Amino acid sequence: MAWIYLFFAGLLEIGWAFSMKRSEGFSLPGPTILTFVLMVGSFGLLSLAMRSLPLGTAYTIWTGIGAVGAFAVGILILGESASPMRLMAAGLIVAGLVLMKTAS
């Protein structure tokens, strides 16, 4: 169950990163409120996952899902650059996540 909590915590992290971008420096109330709601949910699920997963594993997987997911959202929704170097960097993050999961 901890891995499920961790997966959804990572998805919520992607959501709050995107809504934070949309908040324009916390100047728009709707995206700002959504950012904080998603943060609380993400941290809550992360804390549930940490009941049985090691800190280093849980935190690394959580931030990795958020980082790669936010990177994908940036490319797919916000039109950010998908240069080969950026794609390779994201691939290395994913490889690290797979290694972390298999090592746990």
C-alpha cells in the first residue's frame, strides 16, 4: 500500500507544481489555493508511505515522480523545450528511480 500512496503523492506533486506555475507568483487566488491543497495532499500521502518505506527511498521516488512529471507537463502543456539533453537528463532520473525501487 505504501507504494500506492507514494505514487499518488508524486502525482499530486506534479499537480501542485503546475498550479504553482499558473498562480503567477501566488498572485492569482484560484491556482494559489489549489497549489496549497495539492501540497497538503501530497505531503500527507508521502507521510503515509514513509510509515513503512525508508526515508531515502520514499523521498527520492516522490521527488523523482514530481520532477519528471513536471518536466513532461512543461513540454506537453506549457510548450517548453524538449531538447535531446533535457530528455536525456529526464531519462537518467527515471533510471535512478528504477534502481532505487529495485534496491528497496
